[in-house]
Amino acid sequence: MSDNAQQPINFQAIWESLEWHDDTQLVAIQKRLKLRAQQYAAPIKERITPEDVENILSFRLGEEHYGVDVMLVRSVRPVTKITRVPGTPAFYRGVINVRGQILTVLDLRLFFEVNANDTQPPEELIIVRAIGLEMGLLAHHINGVVSLPHNAIQSPGDTRFARGVTADRLVLLNIGQIFESERLIIGGAEE
């Protein structure tokens, strides 16, 4: 044959050089294929999209755990000097100056009439804004932002100031309802 003529391809020699005829290789391939078949046959897990969750700022006040929609949170800061305002209900802890703006500070324990006999005063202030009002909420500890699936939030029943509760007793506050309460109006009706 001439030098330019091509030799026929020996596929058997190539196959044997890959060593795929080895039984351990064959068993490994079969296991891998079986695993893939099981994965393809498994039901599709429910995927959670950003529309299916609520981002909540979780915090502790006394023994209770509360949550506020992060879209309502303007800032979180340490509590500085709160100036008491005479003639206001006890749940109004006073006012505070935040970057030149005077804000009311609300103690939810006293507003909800929950036992406030703790030895450590709240150290955090959550500035929230809803229905055109801005106010500070006291907190002992900021837990952080959590993403809660809608199906993890249960109805709070006929509780006016909560819009939901989770299985681990995180109360999701309805800030709009709190801010619309007549109790916040000095001289308003008591509920």
C-alpha cells in the first residue's frame, strides 16, 4: 500500500483500550444510571419563589417574639436618651431625636398589656413607617431578617394587631392597625 492510504480503524482495539469491559466499571455505570433514573422519576419538590415568601425583621421584646415586614422598617439603631412626655399613656415611652426628626417611641409590651417586669431595659429601636406615620418600637434583641413562606403563617384569629403567627410563636405585627389605634391618640378612647 502507498503511504497516503489510510489503515482501517480497529474499533475492537480502541474499545479494549478504554477498559470498559471490566465488570467493576460496568457495575459502577449501572449504579450511576439507576441513581439517575430514580432522580428523574422522583416527584418535583415544591419550589419556593420570592413571591411565595415574606421577609420579616424578627425581634424579641421581653419574652415575646415579634416580626415586622422589612418593607416597613426604616432603620434599626441602639436606644439613646428617650425624653419622657408628661401626660401620655405609659406605652408611650417618650420621644427620641433621630437625625433631626423627633419620633415617638412605643413600648409594645405596655401597649399590648403584656407583663413588662424585666430587669434589662430594651436596647434596640426599630424605626417603622406605615400609613404616613413613623415611630420607634423598642426591642431587647434583633434576631435578624427571616424569609417565611406564606404557608408557614397561620391566621391569628380575631387579634386586631397581629396579621399572623408562626408555629414557633413569632407574632407578625400589623403595623398599620397599630398606628390606626385610637389608643395612640392622646385623649382618644381606651380599648
